[in-house]
Amino acid sequence: AVASSAPVLAKLDFLEYLQVVQNSLAYAGGQQCVNQVRDAFAAVTAMLQDPNSWATVQTRFNTCAPLANVNDVYTLYSNLMGYFMGVVQYDNEIPTALKITDICTMMTNVTDPVAALVNVNNALNKGVCQDVSYADLIQSMKNVTQTDSGERQWTYHTCTEFGYIRTTDADATSQPVGTV
């Protein structure tokens, strides 16, 4: 099969993906953008490691329901990472979508890195609460009549046919979202 966005080398542990995200953020927004993103994820990671802080995270990131377990925490973290991965991957392809320069401006116009990340979250969610329920995610993947964006099909393709697993396994200095 041929696809314009296909990686040349299939890898199970595709840690280089986030290295490209970091390089793109640095190119479009400078090292200050990368540092602010890295600091934001470090702070959010510290908050998520303490269940007593989950209520604060839920409020700040406008989750639809409380974080109930560690799988919900990972789902939230994945969503937050996905914002940066998606903006970088589709930069300048969708005229009305945020661009790398937009999210870097949002990240660097505020001194508090978590507040900056909240701003990115709010801009991309357009005021709608964020579903971070892992159980809901699994349930949606079981829906074989789905006709939405193709998330189920993409997940199946990447997990079972291709092994295109984007990870945070790279050294923390070579990618912006920390290691989970």
C-alpha cells in the first residue's frame, strides 16, 4: 500500500515522533516554547502523581468527569500530548486549525506553564469538557458502527497492522512531554 504520510520504517517504540514534535516547536516558536511545554508537562505530571491533586487538575483542564483511576490519568495525559502531536503533524493543512506558531504563542505569553497548557487545552477543546474516562474510550473502540473521524479504525491499524506506537521513551531532553 502507498500513503503520503506513511513512515519509512515501522517501529514498535516510535520514540522519534516526539523528537520531531520538539524540533518543530523549537523551529516555529524557539527554545522558549519547548522549555515552557516541558515545564508544563513536568508540573502536570507531578500533580497527577498525587491523587490529592486530581481535583485541581480536573477543574483546570475541564474534564467531563472526575479522574477515577490511573487509566483516566493516562488518558488525560495522552490527550494533552496529542494536542501538540496533532498540531505539529497537521500544521498548515487545515486553514482554520491552530498552527505551531499559535500554540507556541499561547505557551510563551503566560509565565505559569500550567496556565499556558490550560489555555492550549481550552483553545483546542473550544469550551467543551474533556472526556478522560478510559472506560469510555474502550467502550467507543468497541462500537463497530462508528461513523465519526475514524479514531477506531486508526487505532486498530496502528496497533495491530502497523505497530506505529508513539511513546515517551526518549530521553526527556530530546522530547517535550516528559516520560510517563
